[in-house]
Amino acid sequence: MADDATFAEVKRLLDDGRERDAGAFVQRQGFDSLAAWLGHQPRDSWTLEMLCRELWRQNDLERLQEVITENGGHEAARRGWQVLLHARQGSMEAVEACLPLLLSMQVSSEDFPAFLERELASLKALRRLDAALEAAVADDSISMSFAALHTRRLCLRKQWEVSRHFEKWIGRAGDAAAEPVAAFLEVVGDLHEAAAVLPEVIAKHGDWMKQHTMPFGKAGYAYAGSRLYAETAAWLQGCETREDLQGWIAANHITALWALHRYEEAGKVAAEVLRRDLRDATWDWNAAAASFGHALAGRAAETQAALDAITGTSSKNAEFQWAAELARSVLRALKLARSESKRVLNEERQRLAMVLQKHSLKLDHGSASERYELALKAIAAHGGFHVRPWQLRSSIERPSNPLRSWWVIGGLVLVILAVLRGCLKPGEEGSLDFLNEQKESEQLPMDAAPMSQEEIDKLLQKPQQLRNR
């Protein structure tokens, strides 16, 4: 049995999908393999799931069959792995026979349905999974774990009418129905379809969704992902006061508030995430937003603390990275004497231009430029002077409009044609008429009959006749 620190590190690596790193780690602890280490741990649902996945990855199907047979108490896990074993062995009739019972079970591993889907796809058994999902929905035997999988698969094909099942699922499963509803909302956000899809769902189930963390947060994500920032802010209003606030929910709210020029509110939301230590994949984003909010308010100590909270482990996000850089610029001025502020402003303008060039940040021009101006004005306010209009111009590029580019190209082509027509007047030597005749002469067959002397004389006289017209 592993000590707590070893177990925590292996769990962290496996939860991040880093099986090889986890294997190397336990080998340094004296185990032959990750499977051997997992086999020595108490057999709860997580260790059982990880052991089965490692045996599956190593293609040790015989040992996998032994493990699921030994652990009959974890019925859903046993059924799921039995389906995969049948599929790996090519027994598709057995897969079809086992799926209905599996799909009626709520699984303990949140991502097992997606894992099952991925592995069945690699074994060319997805059609059988879809047929079983449809049947389970039709006879209302489907568990909410697999209702979420079914919903996501249909939504990826933009079959939004799957939402008609929500009322029935909420009535039957209660809180557990949050899984398929959240899956629906996530795909709506991924595909930027909130404007077309969300109003009807919110009208029917909005009150219920606000009572559940995932549907509440995913609706905010769907609005934000579709760039409906007014709707995002309205839906997530007051989220910082909720007991179930999560970092990613706050990050979507902040993005919307920035787009709506509500910077003070955005700073308060981010600061609450840091105060409550709500760490998730968006932790650095919220720390950056909090630092920017504190910087605009002239709070040097709080700005520094928020910047120090950035870990560097969150995924990169240009808007939040820009906020952190702006906060650093303001903080530098706040730490120096007021008399140094003009020098700092000019130096930070140059530094920020270099940041944009070095990192190639893809920013929303309006919001990013306005935050740039606010940061420079905060430096000027600290120094007691007014920043000049030309100093507020940023080097943030406006997003290019491909349609506009095509209009420009088309306009240039028309101008060139007009110039050519003006230069080559009809009847002049070298005119388009002459070029057409020349082209026709070039297309004569190679075996054309030789011209007579009279025809040659006419041809030689033709340029002169053209000039006399």
C-alpha cells in the first residue's frame, strides 16, 4: 500500500492522462509497473478503474478478465469492461447482448462513457452503441451517465431536439439529470449555437438549471462561447455569491463583463475566486483578472499577491495573459515614486508592444485596447498627470475581415482593367483587337497551306491601314 504522498502523485498524473509518467514514478518507488502498483492498492472504484485501463492499454486481456471477475461488487464497471472485452474479441453479438443492461446503470467514473465510446469507435462498434442508446432512451431505461453520452453524440450532429427528453429525465432522475443537460449546454457552447438553441431550453428549464452547478455554469459557457456577452453576464449575475461558485464559471463571467466594459465588477468576481481558493484549470486566468482589477484601483499589495498566485499551470488564454501584463505595468508605477510615473508609462508602452509581438496574442480588439488605455490612465493617475491621446494608441491589430480583403482585391482588379482599357485605345497598334488577331494567327494549324505573295503583301500593309482608320 502506498503512502499518502505517493498515492496523491500517482492519482494526479493519471487524472491528467499521463500514464507513462505515472508508470515511471512508481518504478522509482520499486514497483515493476503501474499495473503492479495499482494491484497493491485497496480496491475502490478509482483504483479498479485505473487498473483495468492500464491492463487494457497493455493488452493484458487475460489479467483484465480476472480482475473484473474478482470484483463483482462493482457491477457497472464489470459490465462496461465486459462489453469492451467482447468487442476486442470480435464478439459483436455479445456486445449487443451486454449493452442494454450496462446503459441502465449509473457509472461511478464520470469519464467512463466517453472512454467506452472512444474504444468502441476504434473497434468499429459505434453503430451498435448508438442503436443501444436509442433503444434505452425509447424504453426510458437509460441511466443519466449514458443519457449524457447520447445527448452529446446527437448534439455534435446538431440534433438539438434531444432536449425534448429533459423534462422526462428531470422528473425521473432529479438532480442526476444535470449530467445530460450539462452535456447539451457544453456542445452548444463549443459549436457557438446559443442564439438559436438556448432561449427555448432556458424558457422551459431555466429555474431548475440555476439550482444545479453544472447546468448553471455550462449555460454561462454556452452564452460566452457564442459571444453573447450581455446574456452571459445576465445569466451569471451574482455567481460570486453562490456557495457552489467554481473558477471556470467565474472566468466566463469575467470575459463577458470585460466585453461589456464592467471592469470593476469583473475584478470583484476574480478576487472572490482567489479569496476562496477555488483552484481549477482556470486558476491562473482568475488570478490575472484579479491582479488587473486591483491594479486599476491602485492597490499595489493586492496586485502583487494576485500576480504571485499565478502558477503557470493553466492553459494559455490571450485575454487573461494580457490582463496580467497590464497589471505588471501598473504595479511597476505603483511601487515607484510618483515623479517616476511618466518615465514608467513610456517604458511600459514599449514593453507591452514587445509583449504583443513576442507572444502573438490573439485579442479582441475592442476590449483589449480599452483595458490598455485604462492601465495607462491608472499609471498617469498615480503620477498626477494626464496621458496624451497619442500615447493611448495600442499596437493591437484589429481582426482581419476576409470579406473586406476580397472586396479590396476585386476593386484593384477593376482598377487595373480600367487602366488597361484607357491605355489601349481601339484601333491602335498593340490594341486588344490586334492582340486577338495575333492570338488567332498563333492558333493556325501547323500544316496550313503557304500564303500567296498577294496575301503576304496585304498582311504587311495591315498595320499601316490600322493607323489610318
